Amino acid sequence: MAALKIAFETPDNPANASPVGRRPIDFVELGKQTMGDKGLEIEVLQLFARQARRTMGELSDADTDGCGQSAHRLKGAALAVGATRVAEAAAAIERRPADWDLRAALGAAVLEAELFILKLCR
């Protein structure tokens, strides 16, 4: 049983460190969007995770204009589900779409949100 817990827990290392008390998903914002319907929350989060993953693929191949547009769409989706770190990272790319370090930061925020969503769905 301990092996299962270890296998599915988020690794505890500095690369995955989050600000204390700040979850990848703001449940208050998510609850406003879903009117507190827990089943709908899970469905919306799963859709967001798929969209975020798809957008990361788009960003890797996009030119500067396409990158800014993809980041803008992802920012809106992230704000709608309360994924504030993803939204902040996407907004940074909107401002500086040619900055590959910002794309990497967005990838980390998306991964953190995806892992969190997967844990919720178990």
C-alpha cells in the first residue's frame, strides 16, 4: 500500500515546491463557475487539463504571434477554473511571447495543475 502512495504522490522536491497554502486550483473560483456542483467541477477540471496539455504542444511549435494567442486562450481557461498560477504564467507569455524561460515556467505550472487534478479524480 505504501508503494502505491509513493507512486502517485507528487514528488517532494524544490522544482515542485508551491507557495505555502496556495493550491494550483482555487476552489472558491471554481465553485462560482460550477455553482458548487462537484461532478461538474471534476468534468471542467479534466477538460481544462486536456486543453492545457494541447496548448503546451501548440506553444512549442508556434511563432511569436501564435504563442501569444495560445497563451491568451489558456489564460482565460485557467481563470475560469481558478488555476491562478497557470493564468499568471500564460499572462507573462502574452507580454513576452519570445521568452522561452516563460514557456518553461508555464509548462511547470500546467504540470502542477494536471497532477493536482489527477489526484482529485482518484
